[in-house]
Amino acid sequence: WYDLHRACQIIAFCLGVAGWGIGIKLGSVSRGINFSKHKNIGIALLVMAAVQVSALIRKPNPNHKYRIYWTIYHHSLGYAIIVLSIINIFQGFKITNGHNYWKRTYAGIIIALGAVALLLEIFTWLVVIRRKKFEAANTQEIGANGGHEVNDASTNV
């Protein structure tokens, strides 16, 4: 899962850099036309994405005392990038006076991806809860003398 996440993040960053380059080119050939909201969101996205990708290099070990803070920052920044990118794509649709078909198609894709993400999140929490219950049940089996208590009458011979 981690490798897939990392690959998607790197691909998204490369696409973002390509989009930024296209924006620079279009801006230079379109003198006097300025879409500042779309441009500013794009610049913010590029900076945020660069910080997010650099997090791969600065990721603390799982047992490091600051790992929880890194995780919070990484998740928060990632979700902010997703939300801003969706907003900026809709800004691009406004700029191009895109047909409603493309807006609806994009919205449908976003809704479908959101539904899949929600289902995966629910599944992940179910796995975490089951794992915690299993661990709690296993720790309750340890007796006062440190040995394992067995609740099977056939072992009491």
C-alpha cells in the first residue's frame, strides 16, 4: 500500500509540475489576460506539493517521538492539496467556459473516488478495531504468574 501511495504521489507531483509549466507558457502567450485566482491556487498547490514530496525524505522512524506530529502534518497537507486541486480544476473549467458534460464527468469521477476512499477508510478502521480487540483478548489471557491461562477443561488433568 505504501509503495502505491508513494508512486501516486510522485506521479501527481510530476503532473502538477507539467500543469505549472503549461500555465507559465499560456500566461506568456496571453498578454493582458490574467486569471489570478486560478494562478494563485496553482502556485500554492505547487509549493504545497513540493513540501509534501520532500516529506518522503524527512520521514521520521515509526518509533521516533515526533512521528505523530509528522503524520498529522502529512495527512493534513495531503488532504488540503486534494481539496485545492479539485477547486482549481473547477476554476479551469470556468476559464475555458467548458461544456457541462466535462464538468459533470469530472464531478462524477471525484464523487466515485471519494466513495472508494470512504469505503477504504471504513475498512481500515474495521481492521484496526478488530486488531485492537484481538490484542486486548490476548493480553487478558496472561495470568497473574505471567503464564498463559487456558480455559479448556481438557488440559486440567
